[in-house]
Amino acid sequence: AGVFAISLERWHVAQEAELVTWDNWDPVASGGDRINDHLLGFDSYEEVGEVGANLGAFLEVGCGPWTQSFTMMKTRAFN
């Protein structure tokens, strides 16, 4: 049922490729996870707080490379 272990060397190669991917990734330019649909569906996150509000510390929990927080913070100029 698949491969349960890989060599350390292969793991390092994979980590290097992952780093290159994320170092060159721009979630806004890429369109993200239907960013415009989320902005429209959540009224540009107006209910979260006033433009420029300090939201304090928060944690976005999700799966995969897409973030909703990044777009929300940038769109509303949250601190």
C-alpha cells in the first residue's frame, strides 16, 4: 500500500524544491483559492473590523497552500 519510508537524501531534495516553490509564490498574483469569490462572498471582510484595525494575534487553520488571512489583511489594511 504505497511507500512507507523514503531516503533522507530524497527527503532533502523534496524540501529544497518546496522551499523554492514557496519563496517564489505570491498568493495574490496567483489568484489563490478563488480569492475574488471569497472577497465577494464575505463582503470584503467588512464584518471582521474597521479598515486598519489591529486584529491582535490569530491563527488561520487550514489545509494546503491557500490562505484567506493574507488577502483579508491586505484588503482591509489590518494590522
